[in-house]
Amino acid sequence: MITTESRPTAAASEALVRAFFDAYRRQDVDTMTDLCSDNADFSYVPYEVWGKQRVLRGDGKVKTVGKTIWTGLVNSFPDLTNTVHTVDANDAGDVVVTCDIGGTQQLAWGLAEPRGKGFSEPHLFVFHVDDAGEIDRISAYWDGAGINRQLGHLEVD
Amino acid sequence: MKLFTRRAARPEEEEEQEPMTTATTTTMTPARTVTAFLTAFGQGDVATALSVVDESVRVNLYATGLRGAGKAELGQFLVDTATAFPDLRLTVRRTIEAGPVVTVELKFEGTQAADYLGAINQEKHLDVDQAWRFTVEGDRIAGVDAYWCQNQLYRRLAVKRLDQISLV
């Protein structure tokens, strides 16, 4: 019996994730989401907006929460870009990326009013690529205080 | 209905216990080296944690502003953290090994008992999700990059402004 291994190799997973960041650099949110499975999980861990009665978090699905956040970021930071530093992948579909993301604020973002200031902040992304060769999980970590300081927003909330 | 059979333990057949609390392992993989570091850190045992860290380690703790630092600065951070949170708990959610690079997603929890990163002690409970990326060479950690949101940390410690960390 002949069997075929369907799981993408580490190299294939890395190429997929690099394509994701290329699309992000072009601000092509549709392509970013198209590289993800329909039910891909999304978690922007530091994304946390505390209101009087509820807390908004950056957790959910790529094609709902993720796409909304990416679109909002591009609107608020029209020159939003990224520089990828390292990509480490394994044959289990895991891909870890370190990069800098930055841009100049033109519209309000969260509680930060636009002051025309820019930011560049180190980020770490953790992706998982499924057997179909699509991203099925994205988690990201960064220091929101570092971004807020650069934007001139000094209130914690 | 019998669900399982309990077998008398025989010393020669007992599985070797994987050491989780010390750095003295027999076969150190990158993931085991990192586990030894984090387990010791979680127990406040800074000396054991540092025993698996190379002397020439390069450390970036972005939220603290510490970049390109060395073993001494990492050790001081671990001491400060263990002192400020004597009930520190690190809960690992995911460990990813990709060659010499090990990335750990974890939850950092504890109750503040001393000033920490400029925030005065108000005995607040802290829980912050973090990601630590380690580069391991041989059986030593040669690179540490830690990511967490200082805004979340300060919010939980009741800090109001980034330019007045010590005021409440």
C-alpha cells in the first residue's frame, strides 16, 4: 500500500508564514485571511481594552476578530509595516516569528488619540499550520506599553 | 468491572523520572534545558535556573527595556521577580521546539509582596500571559527573548500612568 504524508514540511510552513508577513507588509488583509483556515483561532494577547462594564480582548477567530483588528490597524497606521527577523519552524506545523511592527498613527487606536507619532515594537508570533497547508492558529505577543509610550499615550487605561 | 490492574512496582522496571526541579539531567534536549530553567524559576530557585544559562547569554526582556543584556542582568531580574512574587506560579500552555529554538507560551501569576519594576507593592494579584523564546546551544541557554505586555502588568498592579509608575 502506498501512503502519502500530508503534513506540510517545516520549510513549507515557513514559506506560508513568510507569505503571510509579505501580505501584511502590503497591507493586503484579504490575502492574510485567505492564508488561514475558515475556523482559524486568533489571539492577540496584549490586546485588552477595559471599559466600565466589560473588557474587550483580542481573542476569537481570524476571519472575525483578526480581520477586524488588522483592518483597524491599517486604517489607524496607514504606513503600517513589518520587518521579520527570525522564522523557526518544525515538522509539526509550528512556526515562531520574531519581527518588528511599526507605523505612524493617523487615527485613534484603542484609547490612544492620534498625535501623528510613530512606533516600532518587537513582536513574537506563534503560528500553527494544519495538514491542509493553512494557518489554523495565530498568537501574538508584544509590549503595549512600549507602543503607547511611543505614541504619546501615557494612561494605562 | 476491572478498569485497570495495579502492578507491584519492581525497582528494575521503574521508569526513570524526568528531573523537573534540577538542571542535572542525563540527556538534555533544548526543550528539557528550557524546562529545567523555567521549573527552577517558578520555584524561586534562581541559582538552579541560572545553572543552565551560558555565561555569554544574550538577553532581551523587551517590556523591561532590557536589551542586549547578559547573565548578571537576567539573574537580577529573576531575583527581583522571585522576591516580589513569593507565590509565583508559571503555567506552561505550549512548548514549541524548532531545532535549537524553544518557544514557551505561559501564564505568569503571583501576589505582589514587594516593589516590582517600579510599581509599589499594593499586594495585587498578577496574571499575565507571556512568551519566552530561548536559543539553546549544547545544554546551555544562549539566548533569551521574553515578550509580555507591560501595560497589562501595570494595570493589574493598579498603576495608572506610564510616566508615574510609582504613583497610585
